[in-house]
Amino acid sequence: MGYTSDTERRDQRRTGAGMTASAVQDWFIREVLPLEAALMQFLQQNWRNKADLSDMRQDIYIQVFDAARKQIPQNTKAFVFQTARHLLIDRIRRNHVIAFEAVPDIEVLGEASAETAGPERNVIARDELRRLQAALDRLPPRCREAVILGRIEGMPGRAIAAHMGISEQAVSVHLANGIRALVNEIYGEEPGRRRNP
């Protein structure tokens, strides 16, 4: 085994050639961990469910570390925050239905989501979210609560009934009326089909 100069070692670290787990670990401790406070602040500002934050941080660290084993990024801070933005967007997509409280400012995620959809699609999606939120806000309180618990948070009817202190049949009525009202509100009233929630 020949002699490797400091410059050659730095070049190997940056290209990933001959990368050792120890070198990646040293880089991670030196350059990634000091960003933790800023990363947590970013996550707190962009994800309302605080119980998820430590898991999200760990997922980001795993993704960053795995990527660094192949090649250490030139700009660590930018890479860590880009990874965080992608994770937020992936979590939203994975849930299929966005809990409106989950992302306080959907505009912040625009940079990363712009990579996967054109600007027109982003504008349309944001407009649809705003219309749905406005329609939800116009529902009667009990009806809105049942819809949010059942269709956004994914609670089963029995759990909603226990939470709201009503029967499962009443939950079904609230859900049906709420969904009907939302459809009418968002897509336009169907003649003769509108019922009050």
C-alpha cells in the first residue's frame, strides 16, 4: 500500500473513491451534526405534528449518510436541507391526503415540489387545497370534525364516535353530509341534489 498525500485523501473523500466508513463518519460528525439546530428549526416551521420531528431528523440523517457513502456532497448544508425538503414532500405524498395542519406554509415546499411538477400544476394544486380548506371551514362544526377525523386523519367510525361522544350512525350521517357538502362546494351544486349538512 503506497503513501497517500493529504490532497489525495481530500480528493478521494470528495469523489467517494476509496471512501471508508470512518471517513464518512468523521465528515458526518464534523459537518452535518452542527446543522442539527437549524435543521430542527426548519422542520418545526414546516411540519405541525411535533411528535414526528425526531423521526424525520433521523430519516434525513440516514439518507444523508447513505448518500455520502457514495460521494460526499460539495455543499453539506444545501444537501442536508434539500434532503429535508424532499422528505417533507414524500411524507405528504405518502399520506395521499394532506392534513391541512401538517404544513403551515405550503409555499415553502414549492422549490422541491417544482422538480416533480410544472408550475401550472403547482398553482392548480395550491388553489385546490385552498378551496378545500375554505369549504371545510364552512361546514358546521360537528360535521367538519367528523370529516377531518374520518377522511383526513383516517380514524375509523367507532373511534370517531368515541372521540365525539356520539353514535356510529350519527358519525355516518355527519360524514355523508359533510362529503356531499364539500363536493357541492368544490365542484358546484348539482341541481336538486343539494342537502344541508
